[in-house]
Amino acid sequence: MAKEWKKQIRQVEPYTPGEQPKEKDVIKLNTNENPYPPSPMVRKLLLHPDDLRLYPDPTAGALIESLADYHKVKKEQVFVGVGSDDVLAMAFMTFFNSTKPVLFPDITYSFYDVWAELFRIPYEQPPLDSAFRIRKEDYYRENGGVVFPNPNAPTGVFERLEVIEDILKHNQDVIVIIDEAYIDFGGVSALSLLDRYENLLVVRTFSKSRSMAGLRIGYAIGHPELIQALHDVKYSFNSYTMNRPALEWGVESVKDETYFRKTTERIIATRTWFGEELRKMGFSFPESKANFLFVTHERFAAKDIFEAAKKEKIYVRYFDKPRIDNYLRITIGTDEQMKLFLEFLKGYLADKAC
Ligand SMILES: *Cc1c(COP(=O)(O)O)cnc(C)c1O
């Protein structure tokens, strides 16, 4: 007989992150990590384990100040969290409290529907068009809020600021969250719209362009009232979300603009030549402004390539989902890694062709 207490358990279907293989010497192109190490300034700053007996600064003051300076906004406009996943979860809880549905695309970051379910937020997912672009008119209707990444994940497609502004214009009564996890790889940030739209929240992360996925730092920038609301929720939950190493190393990373530019530009250059090589082999993909390509091939099934690559210890990402189940999301690694992947592909396609 079903136990009565089981009815008291919150039912959730959790997000499944990309695989983190245990074996060494794999080529890991499946979770959009940066192939380059964090800035030498981060590596140089030695931390003292003795300090760990003390709680960290609950206000994350130094990190917030460095981000405010960097983005030329007020301290009161910055919120930091344990990766942007933490910031986004907090933002869903804080800003999406309507009985009307929150809107986000059908093909997008697969954490959004998980949080919506977890927090019991109604939502709808207007389909992207056949080129994986947002149809802005889909966002003209009544809703409880809007959220999407720009560039989008897992497609890499970037929407121009005119599209973002148009969506903001039509949604001034709700909070609009733009998740800019990949903005540093060639996109144009919506931060410049903050002055005109106080309902805009821009979310960023140190995980991709700053090579610090393992440290867990994310942040949001918006109107001081939005940031205050996020702080109120955060302090009602856990005051000490950011650990001491994250607070200290985060500041160091922000200081090193030269290294940041060098590594992001290198990834963009690799993306360009790697993409050209893929096209020569018959792959196609939408233009990407992220550190990955979302590719498909007319004659070879994505799932089979994914499995064959894995046998060769090359990990890419495959989503067994409607509309995208013949695509692979390939993170841009070093030139060397991409060359090895191309060699694998050449062998694979030649093998299958005969
Ligand atoms: C990677 C990613 C995040 C989360 O990154 P964190 O490591 O939690 O900062 C958020 N949104 C999108 C679209 C992502 O791809």
C-alpha cells in the first residue's frame, strides 16, 4: 500500500548536467568549460586555510565592488551568487510570482523548466523558428515574466539588441531576465539597456569566459530595487552562500582584463576555423556567438557520432529532445583538441561512407 507520507514529498524531475567523466586523458567538449586556465593573477593569489574558520563576508562586498567598477554601475545594482545557476534560481523565486505563465523558448537552457516546476511557476515555451531564432511577437502577450539566454543555449544563436529591446518594450509590467552566460564570445550585452528598462535583469557567470566553473561565481545586474529584492530572498535562505576562496579569487579574475580578452579571442578564432572545417565535411550549424557550435549532418545521425566519439574518449553533448535530437553541441576547446576531434570525424565519416 502506498505510504501516506509519500504524498508530502515534493516531486521534481532534476536537471541533468553534462557528464563529468572520471577517466583521465579525455577530450572534454561537453559542458562548455574554458580550455584555458584562470588568469595568472588568480593562480598567484595564495589563500590561507587558517582563515577558513571564519565565516565569509555575507555581503560579498569586495567582489560586488569590483564587478560594479568593471561594469560601471552602482554597487546597489549588483548581486552575486554561487554560479549563475544559483542567481537564476533565486531570481525565479524572487520575480516570477504570477498566476500568468512565464515565457521562455522551447529550445533553451534546460534548467528553466526545472526551476519553474520546482517553484510551481506556470510557464509556456513559444517555439523558436526553423532557424532557431526567437519570434519576438510570441512575447507580446500577457505573461508572468520572460527569461532566455542571449546567445541562446544550446544553439549559440545571438539575438540583436533591437530584438531584446523590442521584447522589453512589450513587457514593462514584468521582470525580463537575460541570461548572458556566453556574452563574452562575440555578442553585445543588454547592459546598455539598463538605464531605460528598470525591469531588466542581466545575469552573468565566471564559469565560461573566466575559466572558473569550479569556483562557482555568478552575478546579476539590474535596478537597485530588483537587487534589493534578490538580497532579501537570499538572506531569508542562506546568508553565507559565497565561500572565501570564491570571494577572493573572483576579485583577482576581474582585475586581469588583458588575459580575459586574450583567451576569449583565442576561443573565437578557434571557433571560426573549426566551423569552416566542419562545413567542408558537410556539417551545418547556425552562426554561433558562444564557446560552442550546435551542429548537424544530413547523412550521419548525431546520436551515433556522439556514441562513437565517446568510445574514443571524446565527449560532446547530445540532447535526446524534440527538434534537436539530430544535433551535437560541441564546446570549443584548444586548437589541438579541435584538431583531434576533426581527425576522429574524418575517420568516422570515411568509415560510414563505404
Ligand atoms: C552554463 C550556463 C549557466 C550556469 O552557469 P554557472 O556555472 O551556474 O554559472 C547558466 N545559463 C546558461 C545558459 C548556461 O549555459
